[in-house]
Amino acid sequence: MSESQRASLFDRPMPPGYRDELQVLMAPEHAKPAPRRGSVLLFQLGPLRLALPTRVTSAASPVMHIARVPHRSGTVLLGLVAFRGEILPCCSVARLLDVAQTETGAARMLILQESPGRLWAVPIDAVLGIRLASEHLSQPPTPLLPHWLSGSFDDDSGVFHLLDDDNLFRQITLATA
Amino acid sequence: MSGSFEDSSLFDLFRMEAEEQVRALQTGLIQLEAGASSAATLEAMMRASHSLKGAARIVGLDLIVGLTHAMEDRFVAAQGGRALDSAEIDRMLRATDWLSELEAVAESNVALWLDSNAAAIDACAAGLHGHPSTSAQDTQAADPADAQTAEAAESVAPGSEEPPRIRPDTSPDRQPEKATVASPASMFVGKQDDEKSDRDIFSQQGQEERATRERTVRLTADRFDYLLSLSAEALVSARQLASWGDVLDRNHRAIGKALQLLEDAAESPQARSAVHGELERQVAVLATQIADLDQGTRANERTAERLYRAVLGGRLRPFHEGITGVARLVRDTSRELGKSVKLEILGENTQVDRDILDRLEAPISHLVTNAIDHGIELPAQRAAAGKPAEAHLRLHAGHENGRLVITVRDDGAGIDPEKIRERVIRRNLAPPETIPGLSEAELLEFLFLPGFSTRDTTSVLSGRGVGLNVVQSMVQEAGGAVTASSNLGTGTVFRLTLPVTRSVIRVIRILADGELFSVPMVRVDHVAYIEPEGDAEKPVVRWNDRMFPVIVLASILGLDVQPLPKRPVPLLFSGGFAFAVDRFVDQAELSVRRLDPRLGKIPGVSAASLDENGFPLLILDMDDLVQTAAGRPDLTATSSRGDWLAPHILVVDDSHTVREMERRLLVRSGYTVSTAQNGQEAWNLLRLKEYDLLISDVDMPQMNGIELVTRVRGNPRLARLPVIILSYKDRVEDRNRGLEAGADFYLTKGSFDNGTFLQAVVDLVGEAASAPPGDGN
């Protein structure tokens, strides 16, 4: 191809029927990708099997010591805990949701990240795993916590309830302020 | 000036408020002009103007009310999207200059000052409202840019060789385009839906918190290199641990193998001998490893210590950097007062934490001014007393027992203890029977009370009794304490004891209700084991011939309380109280971390730390605990009125002038009053304590009055608490909003009247001096 041919390759007139051909090619609506909910962390809290998006769960750690905060500890705020050299408020989601935890007490805590630098520690009974969340959530079968949940989904081991993390953080903030 | 508030110290409160708010306004305006402001800055400036307006109204400065009202309106308009241009920012800054000037005007000259500035201030207010000025003179005065141009034109004297300057054409079509400062409000366009705005509040809060945390510290390149080399040493030491782990692992496997051999061939003498030999070899290896580990641990500790000291050293600055203005202050003040003073500064290079250093100049300036004005005599008086005409004022900084100690010593007349005693009696600050027995040191403590002065007259410089109280507050905020000592005729010494750094403090660790807490050493007067005596409800202990009420620390911290045992108990003495604890644990040095701001102010707690095990540990705020103890009805004079206590009222307002005015009014009527600065602080108090009435402003930072009242009404325990809203907002819709939120009365500050206000209080909680409402007896 000569220099002049190369230069005129894109400047030539439109071939006959090109526009119609292109229109036919573009017309079919491509199937939209299925909505992805991303991965969720499954955990046990008392009798409840709950899930939270992994984007808000930074870590799981053993509960070593919760320092009580005068005048505050005892309700939703349990106290302060240390995590990787930081002091974090430790809150009881069980009390917030008004569910009883197991008698053995919380063995582990989840470190939840509301936003960068804004962490909360939340005692739980056990971490049950990480899954890709089902694309289609059903309505929560339990009438107990409807306003706390985004929905529920079936897993091999049973039904999990996906917590509405926005609402959870808002309620934790209000309950500890 | 208004005659309704005769107490002149309200004007002092106005000054203090003006000083604080003017600083906020000036900082905010400069940020706005530089384009570095946020919606929060605009909000803060609007609130500052609003608070100033309220304070000015209380002291009857109508001219200032008008000016600050115009400023507030203009900030509100800016929040709505009408950006401030550079000329308006100039005008606002000029307004703050007037407020600063007014702070320095003696109360007796305020009327004169107002008269001489009235035209210009009115013109400025009109300009902010967007109205044209009424006269050319006003325009010039109100607009500094124009005023400067006019001055420049007029400054050319007749006959001068410089040609007269031509005033610029200011007709609208020739005016240069004004630089418009971006309105932060515009940043929120398109974010109007409720849910979104809720989230914005939270995210904005988070950003602000992070912004607060992200402060910068400058380091020299040498120090930085030193830190880097220490970090590298620490890294090498840490990696050595891994190799020790490998050796120990080999050791462990060899011992295991030997034991297995012993089990398999226990009867064989050769095998037993081989195992014995192997075990002896492994024991020798272990002994070497233990010795190496010991050496390595010590080296690690040394490296970590050096690293820590080096990092800490990065925060330290020489003392003289914090007192740059003191020499000038001494020169100007002594000249103004006709005194001759020689200033001597010792320990200029004493290392001080930069956070502490930043807070030193104001209290030291107060003390120096006080010394020259109050303590040092006029040259003639000094000569008559046999002293050199030139007084000696010595400022000394040094480290003592791990603390920074600063002394301000003058060789003036000293403080007459009898004069203090007389004031204490006159102001009824202590029971008459105890006053004669007060020691000189105890009498000097009264100097730090708000409004206490030994002077009969006030001056621009001192004598209002504000200074020493402010000095004490500032020093306490920096984690320190201030004491005074004096010899009549020979001089006075003020001694400031501060932590060398705010990052690390020495504490006593104690147990209360089984929980470990720490108490800053500087806040502990004594510790002792003493058996409490007296009434079980009001136990006391005797220490150094003085009786101290005993407060169980767990009880004041809201924890579970066990009865005091009938034996000596561990007691921490602080602020006139003996705090009983479960056990003294030890002393320690702790690195101080601020409490998570999401928790708000926690009563009795000042900060947090991590102990050597990495567990959180709270540092107690002894001043707060002492104040709470002093306010406990079982320990205060209110109990002398029998079983019934005066209704306890919580007053919430972000203006301390308004707050103080309401408090005084209510206290004079016999009520017990607590105060809070904003809705959030009030909400914390309401949840923790019992109140009979809430009186709240509407516009407040953090949580406004409407939100507060809504929360109160939504709380089962507080739902029936009587509430009065007292606000500047006087439109019908404002009133309806307050009443719909649940207020029992909605009063406006604009038409404030003592009688109406007190009647509303009486209607809701009854007279302070009578039985409570509903009590038929």
C-alpha cells in the first residue's frame, strides 16, 4: 500500500450499504450482565445466620479484652478494644438487633469498616465462611428483623439473612453517640 | 448600654466570646478568600456571627447586634449559593477588626467608642445587606479599599512634587470584575434527596475527623536520617527472631527424635547412652540460644527505646520559640504603666513538646501582664521600700522530675493574704467559720476562681479577675497545673507544672469495679490507705488535719459499687476529695491517644491508651470527676434545705454569654443549674443525669435544639421532661417547629424578658424555694 493509499484509507467515501449494515449489527439489545452482589461474609450471631458484604468486613479477630467505658458500656456500646494498634469502639449488634447471643459468649469479633478510617468492632459467635451472594434475594422469611435486612438467600447449609450495612452503621452511630 | 444586666462581668464574658468568635471568623474568611473553605467553614462563620449577635444583644450593644446580624444574613445567603466576593470579604474582615478593637476598649469608654464608629459600622452593615451607603463618607469608611484610595489621594500635600492621583472610575460599567469566591454551597447542588443528605452528614463528619488527625510535623533531614537508620536496625533485629525460631525448631525435633529412640530401645544401654549424649548436646544448644535471645532482647529494647526517643524528640522545640512576644509585651506594658522592668529569661533552650509550646504564650503573657500591673510597684514606691527602681521579672523554664516547670517570678509588692481573706468574706466564697483557719497557700488558691480579683479598680490590662482563671484553664487544658506563692513586700512566684510532652504521661494505674483505669500523676495530690469514718452515706477521712469527703470512684464512673470495707482503703486525693479505689496497681508511662470522637465527651474520661499487653486503657479526667463530685447533692450545700432539692435545670446554648446570663438568672432564683454547649453535650448529660427542666437554644453545632427536643421526646425516660426553647428565631414557622418537636414553651431572645422567662420556669417546675410541683404538702 502506497503512502497516498494509506492516507486516504479512512477518507474514502462510505461504501454502499455500510450504514444499514452497521445499524443491523448494533440494533440487537445485548443481554445486560447479571447484577452482581459481590461476596459476603457469613457469620453466626446467637440463633441468627447473618451475612454482610465483604467490602465492609475488614477482618475477624479473637476478642481479647473489652475495656468498659464509664457511663456508656452496657447498652449497645460494650467498650473499647484494641485491633492492630488502634483503639476501636466495640458494639453489640446482638443487642442492637435484640437477639440473644449463645451462652458461651462471643469468641470472635468482626472489624467492620464503615468508611476509610472509621472502624467498628462487633462481637459474633462464629465466622461461617465467605460466599458469592445469590443474585436474587428473597424476602426475609423472619418477620423479626425486616428493617435490618436487605433480603435472604439460600446457601448449601441453609438460609442466611443479608444485613443492610448502611442502616446498620447508621443505627450503630446513633446508638453509641 | 443596657441597664438590665448590672453585673459588669457579663461584659467580660462578651469580650471573651468576641475574642473566640472573631478568631474563628477571621480564619474562616481568609480560608474563604483563598478558596480553601468548606460548607462547614461557612456554617462555623454563620454560627460565630449568630453567637456574637446574641452576646452583643445581652450586653446592650445594639450597633454590634446590627453589624453581626448583617454578617449572619450574608453568610446564610452564601450558604444558599450567593457567593461572597472579595470586596465583601474585605468588609467582613473590617467588621471583625471593629470587634477586635471593641474587645480592648475599657467598659467605661465603650459608649464613646461606639459613637465614634457608629456611622462606619452602620454603613458596613448596610453594605453587607446589599444596601447602598447613605453618604460618601460612610462609603469610604465602610469600604476599606475605597477608603485607602481616598486617603492616598488626600495624602498628597499641597506643593508636593508628586502629581495628585486620580481616583479610579467606580461607575458600574467601568468597575473591574469582582473576584467571586466559590460558594461551598454549590458543591452540594444535586444532592438534595433526604437519604443522600443523611449519608453526607456522616461522611462529612468522617472527613472532618480525618482532617483533624492529619496534622503535620516538620523534621530536620538529619533527624529523619537518624530515624531511618534506627528503623533499619529494628528491622534487622526483628528478622533475627526468625533465625532463632529455626534453631529452636531444629532443637525441638532433635529432642523429639532422642525421646523416640529412648522409647523404642529403652533397654539398650547403647541407645540410652546415645540419647543421653544427644540431650546433653541439645541442652547446651538451648543454653546458648537462651543467652543469645537474652542479648538480642536487650538490643531490641535499646533500639526500640532509641527509636521512641528519637520520634519523641521530633516533637520537641526550644522554649523560646513559644514566648517570642513576651519581651515586647514587657517593654510595652511597663512603659504604658510608667514602670521600669528588666526581663530575664532562663532556660530558653529547654525542650518542650510543640503541642504544649503552642499553648504557653497566652498564659505566660497573662502572668507577665499581671506581674507588671499588679505586683511590680512604681519606681518611686520601690525606692521608698528600699528596692532598686528597676524591677526584676524572671521567666524560667526547666525540667524537674520528668516535668516541665515554668516559673514567673517578680520582685514586686507581693500579694497581701489579708486582702484575699477580706474578698473571700465579702463574696461569701467560704463558710465564715473556716476563713480564719485558711493557710496562706489555701488563700492563694482563691486567686484562680472566676471573677476573683484583689483589685478595687479594673484597668485595660488586669484587675477583672478573668486572667488567672483563664491561665489555670489553659494550663489544665495542656495537662498541667499552676500554683502561686508570695511574700508580702518581696514578690510573687507563679509556678506552672506541665508534662514535657503531651504524647506520654506518667500515671498511677488503679482498679475500680475490677476495671483497670489510669490517673495522671499530675492530678493526684496524695495517695494513702485510710479507714473512712463518719456516716456510711457520707464517709470522710482525715488527712493532714483536714477532712475530705470520700467518693467511691466506681460510683462516680457509673460502675457497680461495693460498700466501703471497715478497714483502711486505698485513696487517691485530688481537688479536695478522696477517691476510693479497689486497688493501686502500679505506676506507668502511657502514650496518650485521644478518645474516639464518635463517642462524644465521656464524663470522667480524658483520653485512652494501650497498655503493655496491647489492651485499651482509659485515662481518667480528674478535674471532671472533682467537678462531678462537687456537684453531687449529697455533698453540697443544697442538701441543707432538707430532703427536697432545688429543681435541677439544664441550660443549653452555644454562646457562653447567653448561657451564663441564663444560669445567673436561674441561680439567683434558687435553682440548681448545669450547662451544656450544644445539643450533643446536652444529650449526653440528659442520658446520664436527672434534670427537672431543659432550656435549649435552637441553632447550635453538632446537634441543634430541635433535634435535641425530638430525641428527648422519643426517649421513654425523658419523654415527660419539661422543655423550654429560647431562640432568636422568631418567625411563626420557627415557633411551630419548636412546639411540634415537643417544647412546652417557645420564647424568643429578641423579646427576652426576665419575668416572662422565670414565669415559664415556675410554671413548669415550680418555685425554687418551695416544694416541688405536685407535692401537696
